[in-house]
Amino acid sequence: MKKLTLVFLLSFSSFAFSDGLPELGDVSQAAINPIQERQIGQQSMMQIRASKQFLGDPEINDYLNRLGNRLIQFSNEPSLDFEFFAVNDYSVNAFALPGGFVGVNAGLILITESESELASVLAHEISHVTQHHLARMVAAQQGDSLASMAAIAVAILAARNNGQASQAAIASVQARAMQKQLDFTRVHEQEADRLGFELLQKADFNTHAMPEFLLRLQRATRLVDGNAPNYLRTHPVTSDRIADIENRVSKQPYRLLPDSLDFELVRTRLIGAQKTSSDAISHFTDALTIHKHGNPIAQQYGLVEALLRGNELDRAKAELTGLLKQAKTTPSAQNNPMLATLTGRVKRAVNDPDTLSFYRTAVQSFPQYRALIYDYVDLLLKSNQAEIAVKLLEEQVSLHATDIMLYDLQARSYNQLDKPLEQHQAQAYSYAWQGNLMAAIQQLELAKQAGGSFYQLSTIESDLRELREMLDARVKK
Ligand SMILES: [Zn+2]
């Protein structure tokens, strides 16, 4: 059981800035160190994960992380651990929290017309993080604990998202100070554009996508009068800003790059998710037979996914066969983890006898692909093979220490193995990362009652102490 990360997060929870904070206008980073930034981001993420905002589609999140990591390696902080996640909101927005957490609305992913456009948004957000923009704003708000600073970070984002709701959201934050904060925004935007542009260029994307995306958003704004996309509110686009970007881009060659299949598949998932299964079935059937535009593999993927969701299993199986046949002869679709995941789901649904051996091979081909691993572990547990599941989960937890789903699966596995201490401990980690501290404490109490080795019990004691401190810090606010 991985213990380090929970303690690492929580041990900073009662941190207070005893030396006071810099005056507004002092934009030095000295006020918050990188570890504290990470804590603020983690605690903000707990609030976001606990809300309905977190989309929680591992395949979409995985894709965003792969795309983001292509850019980060060229940033001035390549070793910073970023986490990109999709937000269940069909309005157009993206935002960066301190410490490397970047949220992208479903609506923004859908409005992009190329992978380079989506990459340009991520590059801009990554630069907000590496320049510590929000962290500086939060530091200047005189929060006295990381818990309250995390609340401020979320409040600043909420306020910028929705001007009218800002009064309620920032009740604890002085309005005058807030206004000064927002004045920084223009400088921040230009800096994020400049550095984002460099990332985009170094990572070999089409740099022209950056102004194209902003101009299209602006045009869309004019059509829907007075109803600017949130992205334009949180990242105000001025004519200066566009002129700057266009000036940089004009020196660059225009490159028509093919989008990755995953970009198309992710968009297909989001289109499907907006519809009922029967609407999605007709949508993708029409796209394939009548309109014949777009990427046929992605549309066929959408069709199989919708058929599976609508429990039309015979048709799902037949359409999957067609999809895999087509993928075999398309270089960009060979060896694709999203297609493998869908294949496994259809096999499970139709009770294909070689489903288990399919997964055994697939997780070897894609050992990092969590959607596939979740499904495989679930199948192992339903086949009473919890020992194998536990081993696989241990590896994954060491790589992804904040993954709630992994802890839930771990709890199920230990339950099956009749190991109550480990079961409740895993459940506690799941609740803790969801921000439900009370439930996490209850689970650790149950783990303690179950009994275990001296080492296990002392781990639980120290986690309990940290969780209680963190809870106290919240109550005080
Ligand atoms: Zn911005």
C-alpha cells in the first residue's frame, strides 16, 4: 500500500504563512514554493473531483495527458508533474490550477477543428502554470492555510468564469484586491501566449492553429451577442493579443498535419456522450451511410460504442468486426489502445470465451492504459482472481497515486481476499482523494479495528493524524 503520497500531501495542510504575504503588485514567486503550489492544486482538485464537474472518462483524460506531455517536455519545467483532466461542461473553457493541474471543458475539445488547436490551448495553460500566474494571485489573497488558499484558487476561477456569481463565490475575498488581481490578467495572457507559442513550435504542431482558434472563438462570440464563451472571459482576447500571435505566426510555415486517430476518437466519445444510445446509433449510422464525411473509423467506433450502450449486442459485435478489419489496413489505427478497450468491452458483453486471454495480451501491449486495466481488473474480480488483480493494482497505484478508481478496485480485491485492514485502508485513500475526509477517517478507524502488523497500524495512525489536522484546518475556515 502506497503511503507516502497521502502523507506528503496532508503534511503541508496546516502550513501557515507566518511572515506575511507580499504586497499586491509584487509578482515574485517567492511567496509560495513549488511544493506548496502542488498542495494547493491537490486540494483544489479534491473539491473539483468531489463535484459533478469532473468528467472521469479515463480514456479522454489519458489522451489529454499524452497530448500535454508532448508539450511539457519543451517547457522550462519539464519535470513538473502535470495532470490534465476533462470537465463535464459543454461550454467552451480551459483553466490551470497551481501545481500543474489543467482542466479542459468537453465543449472546448468539441469546438477545436484540429489537434494543433487543442494543443495550442494546452500550451497556453501549461505556460500559466510554469509562470505561476494563478499561484501568485492566490498568494496575494492573504490566505492563512493551504486549505483556504485552495478555496481561493477555486473561487478565482469561478469568479472569472461567471461575473455575476463572483460576489457569492468570493465572499471571503476582498473585492478591491480581486480587481487588482484581475488587472494582472492582461500581462499573464500575453506571457502565456508567448511561451505557449514556443511550446507549440518545439513540439512540432501547426503554430497557425493558435490564432485560428482564438479568431474562431471571437467570431462565435459576435454571433451569440453578450454571451461570450467562458474561455474568452478567463483568458480575455484583445486585439493586441491576437496581433502579437499573428505577428509571431506569420514567420512560420503553414503546416497541414494529420490529426491523430485518438483526437478523433475522443471527440467521437464526447459527441456520443451528449446523446441517448438510440440517437447516437442513428447519428453515427447516418454519418457513415448518408453524409460520408469525417473519419470513418472514428464514426464506426462511435457506432459500436452506442450499440454497446444500447445493449444491441449482435449488431455491436458485427460492427466491431468491420471496424477492426478496417483498422488493420489503416496505419494510424493499428495498435490503438482505444480500439483494444472497446474490443474488450464488446467481448465481455457477448460473453466471448477468450475474453480473459484477450485482456492478458492487451494489458501487456498497453501496460499504461488505465481504461483497459480497470476493465481487466473488474473482470478478474468477477472471475474470482483477486490475487492477480492485487498485483496489477499495486504497480498502477505506485505510478498513479491519486487515482480514485484504482483504490476502489483495490478495496474490492482485498474484500474478496478477506483482508479487512487493507480493504478499509484502500477505501480511505479513495475517499481522501475525493475530498471526503470524514469518510476517509471512518474507513481508517475500521481498518484499525480489523487489526494488523505493527507497521500497518502505525501507518494508519499517522494517516489518521494527518487527516484530522486537515479536517481541523477546514473547519476553522
Ligand atoms: Zn490564459
